[in-house]
Amino acid sequence: MPFAQRSAWPGALAALAVLAAGVLLAFAQGRYSVSLADLARLAWAKLTAQPSGLPVSVETVVWQIRGPRVLAALAVGAALAVAGTAFQGLFRDPLVSPDILGASAGAALGAVLGIYFSLGIFGIQAAAFVGGLAAVALVYALGASLRAGDPVLMLLLTGIVVGSLLGAGIGLVKYLADPYNQLPAMTFWLLGSLAGVSSRDLWPLATPVLTGTAVLLALRWKLNVMSLPDEEARSLGASTRVLRVAIVAAATLVTAASVAAAGVVGWVGLVVPHLARLLVGPSFPRLLPTAALLGGGFLLVIDTLARTLAAVEIPLGILTAVVGTPFFIVLLRSAHQRAA
């Protein structure tokens, strides 16, 4: 059945159900368990501005400790999923992820430099954010200067090369770092975590994520055209260069903000777009919103597992790799079978 005739509602409702389940699980589970009935009482008390009748410790755990972390996980998961969906369409490659243009590597280099120079938490996040944007700006400038061949392919190859160089820079900073204080902090940050998120971190995260996501959603119809070869897209009246810059800038903005807040969280931007595509099909007007819902719910579940599976918190990057690696192998096998 052509994707234009396929109903998106069942898939969108499934993504919404995953998100709702992730929110409830994140608020209820942890070292201090909260029942669903107590969560309902707290929510009703918040809506009606009436006392809940529950102990102050329960309200503190739900609203002040878990609340900011839940919102941050929603924002990071949705941002990485939307960025991955946009990049996969733009580069016409289902194996592309949000860090393909060096955003994650640039943000990681900025963060480890911030730790190396003993900056505060806001300084580290700012360095990570600026590093991610600067890395993609460098990739785009170098890719645009190469006139030979397909511009999309040139951009992709330049991103791989610059990402490798940035990875070498990260290794050098880690080698020079203090092995007792700085190196453990760098390692923990690079593995990804939301453990240090507080309410004051939400606005610096939400502002770029909402801005970039809004741009991508506004361009979701154009993404259908940009997923075609450049000649076909131009024949349909699309200004491919302008659209490519806008899509890359918006996806980079949300990726850099996410990495700055949560560290390097891999696989979300690769796995979730494929799951969303299975639910609602390849049309971007419904694929992008579904990926955002599914990405937020997915990372909420992963973050809840990270803080409840063991006595110490497991880094997010480890758990997303555990989920993403088998999925990637299945994806490669299915691609090989289709090509055979």
C-alpha cells in the first residue's frame, strides 16, 4: 500500500502509548517508589492547587528530583530522534545518525576541554554546545568548498574525516588529564548521563531543542522532496542548497544542546527513526512527530533502567548500545537480504 494511503493513527497512538508508559515508569520507579495512585493524587493537587495529603518527601521526590530529569529525558530523546530522522532523509541513508557531521564529537571535545580547564557545570555545557556547532560549521564549510561530485556525499565524507580528527583531540585531552580527578569525570560524561540535571538546566536545554525541532517540523513537507536526488528535488522547485543548510543547522542545534546536557548518548538517533518508520511509514509530515514521541518515551525507559537496574547508576550510552547494537545487526541483515 502506498504510504500516502496508509493511516498514521495506529502508529502515532502506539508512540504516544510508549511515551505515556515511559513518563509513568520514570515518576514511579527508583530508590523511592511512588504508587500510581499517589502520582494521580499529586497531579490532581497540582492542577487544582489543593494539598495532596501526601508526605512532603513524596512531593519532593516527584516534582523536584524526578520532574526535571523526566523533562530532560523527554527533550533529549525527542531531539536526537528528530535529528536522526532529518539526517537520514537528507542524506538518503538509513544508517545515518545525528553525529554524522561531527556534532557529537565536537560537543564532546568542548566538554572534555571544559573539564580539563576546571570550568563549572555551566561552562562545560556551554563549551560542549559551542563545540558541536563549530564542528558542523567546519564540516559544512569544507564540504561546500569541494565542488566535485555529489554535494551530499562530499558533506558526508567530510563529516567522517572531521569526526575522526575530533576523536583524536578527545583522546589527546584525556591522555593529558589528571587520571585521578579529571579523567573519571571525562569518561563518565562521554558515556552519557542525566544524573546531574536540575531545574535550572531545563531552559538552556529546552530553548535550542524547541527552536530546532520547530524548524524541522515546519520543513517536514520539504524533507519529502529533499530525500530525492538533488536533480529531481530541483526539478520540483526546491531550493536544495538553502533547504540543506536550514535542515543541517536545525538538526545540529538540537543535537549539540542534547549532548551538552546529557553527554554522548548514542543509538537513539539511529534506532528510533527506524521504529517510527515501521509505525507510520516514510512520509516526513507524520514521521517526524512520531519519532519525537517515540524518542522521548524510549529515552525515558532507558534512563529509568539506568538508575534502577544496579546499585550504582549505569551510563545511558551503555544501555542504548545494548539495545542499538542488535537492532543495527538486524538492519544490516535485512538490507543484505533485500540486495541479494
